[in-house]
Amino acid sequence: MPDSQPQPHPPSNSSNSSGSSGQSDPAALLLCGARLTDGRTVDVRLGGGRIEAVGTAGSLAPGPARTGATRVDLNGYLLLPAPAEPHAHGDTALSAERPGPVSYAPDDVQRRVTEAALLQLGHGATAVRAHVRVGDVQGLGALGAVLHARRSLRGLAELTAVAMPRLLTGAAGADGLAMLRDAIKMGASVVGGCPDLDPDPAGYVEAVLEVASEHGCPVDLHTDASDPARLSRLAAMAGGLRPGVTIGPCAGLARLPAEAASRAADQLAAAGVTVVCLPQGGCCGADRRGAAPVRLLRTAGVRVAAGSGALRDAASNPVGRGDPLEAAYLLASAHALRPEDAYEAVSTSARAVLGLPEVRVEAGFPAELLAVRGDRLAGALSLAYSRIVVHRGRVVARTSAVREYCNSAVAVELGLPRQGRGELS
């Protein structure tokens, strides 16, 4: 039976569409006056966790047999498919905020991963894939804590766990291999790890693929991808494995000679391997210098998604934000991707990495949506302050920001925006 969840307060600008005092359907939601990326202003009706209808502004009723559907005014907002986070580290997230070594006590891990997932939800990520270390001092305790957090977040966000053993080959790797199989039995849904840290990287990849094949799990591996021969072997072994192989952050690819990098990209494309880059910086077990050559990979036909990596992690990035829109912003600004392609990397491609269905703002698609204040995608990526997040057809997070300018002749003359009602002295 699903755990009970606290119901979020209705948005302050929402109201019932009728005066009925009866109980409204919590799944009935009408988003009014939203701007789409194609320039249209529309109403969007949600029900049963899906988008029921999209029509011109003012054209949609709440729907048949609904006496109290909630209306949310999205005038001034751009409505987008919700992003997903394909590369998080919940067990070490927010560890930079406390002095001393990182605590892997289950209660501490559960608190950190829950808080991190809620922070990312506030940014818009309704689904998160968390990489969790297993074995060594952590044993399976950190994984158990992440799985507890997953249950507590049910109905707010989707959290999945990747089991990451340190060693899998030789005598020392036997325990890691047994621990990996136990992690899958516990509830980790993805087999992962960092072959670069094993004395036998090829043997590590082979062991991971074998376990994944046994259990029908996807694979998600950390690698810097700085060794073209090793990357070629990985692509050869991964080709054809279903439900799929993902690697990242692959920053080493950008440091290879152009010909070697291009050949590696072609091999990854032929094998159907997805690359998750980390424009905001690396993470534990991966070099933080630079980022994967996104344009090269896309040109070769590799699916490229973007993740956030470390979120205020003591060892990797003490200022990480865990914001998918920042990752998209960096892809557009530092890697010269079109804003539409940059956002696709944190939404459509990121959801594909997680094995989730595609989202479009069209009837029949899942109601996983993000409303960002603004009228164009480029502006939203640049100034994405106010956000409304919809998961399974209901508002689960809301962030509001107000910009004001003091009274002055120039402010009045230029018509600078004032979202607040107060006066600045």
C-alpha cells in the first residue's frame, strides 16, 4: 500500500471553477494561459496523471463530471515538459555543509537524499536517478537509506537507485560482485560502477554487463573516457544490450586527438550507448576538468543527456546546484547548442535514460510539466527564477521570485517590470 503523502497547499492564484462546496477531483487540473515554445497561448487540462486536452486560451472547461477542478493561472509562464535528473549522487549530496568526513549512517543518508531530491524537484526534476556506492564501509546501508527515501517521496518525485561497487575483479572483487547482486535484490534498479578505478577495467565492465543481463537491468557506468582503446572495448561489449547502456561524464573524450575522439563517438553511436554529460562539473570517481564534447557526440548520432552531478558534495563540488535548467543553460552558452537542443538534453533525452515515456504538451502524454516565468526558452534558461512543477497531474512544487526597481524616472520611462506590489525606498 503506498505511503501516505502530505498534500501541498493549492497555489495562491488558483481557484475552483465552480462555487460547489463538494470535494474536487485532486487529479483534475486546468492550467490557464500558458505560453508554449511555438508561441501559442493555451489552456491545458490534466486528469488521471495525463494531459487530457490542449486548446486555445479560454476554450477549455474543467471536463465532464467535475464540479471543482483546480485552475492555475500560468499567464506569463512558459510551459515545458518537466526535466529529469539522470546523474545524481544522493548519498553524498549536501555533505559539504557539515565539517568532518561524510557520514554514511542510514539516517544521515536518508535525510540528505530526501532533501536533495526535494531541492531538485523544486528546480523541476520530477524524476531522479541516484548513483549509490555499495560495499566497502557503506555496505548496503546507504542503498537501504536511498530506497527508504524513494518510498517517502512517492507521489512527489520518482527516485531510482544505481548500485555502484568499487571493485569487481580479482579476489578483492568477489565481495563487490556478491554485494552488487544483493543490491539488485534489495531494489536497486540499475547496475553501475566506475570501471576506471578497477585494476581490470574491461573485466569490470564484463562483470557489470553479466549481472545486468541476469536481472534485465539497464547499465549506467562512470568513466572519464580518456582511453580510446578501453572505450572501444566498452562499446563492443555494450552493443545490443537491452534495456540499454549509459556512460558518463566522459570529459576525457574532449582531451583526445580529434580523430580518436571522432572514432570513439562513432563506436558509441553504433553500439547505442547514451552519454550523460555534466556541464556543471564532475562528480565522485570522475575527473572534474571540462565536459564531454557534446556537439561531436550529437553529430555522430550519440544520444546525449545532461545531468547535474554533485550537489554541494564535500569531495566533488561544494557549490553544485542540482538544477537541470542550469545544465541546459551551460550547454547553450558554453557548448553553443540551440536552446531547444540544450533543453532536450535535460528533458526528453534525460527521461529516455531513465526509461520513462516521452512528454509533450499534447493530449495523451504524461502530465509531467514545468512552468517557468518567461515567454521564450532562451530567456527561461537565462532567468529561470519562478517555477511551478507538475508531477502526475498535480502541482508538487512552486518557487516564486520577485524583481522590483525603486521608483525613478528612468524605471517609469523604460517600463521596467515590477512583479511586486510594494514600494522600494
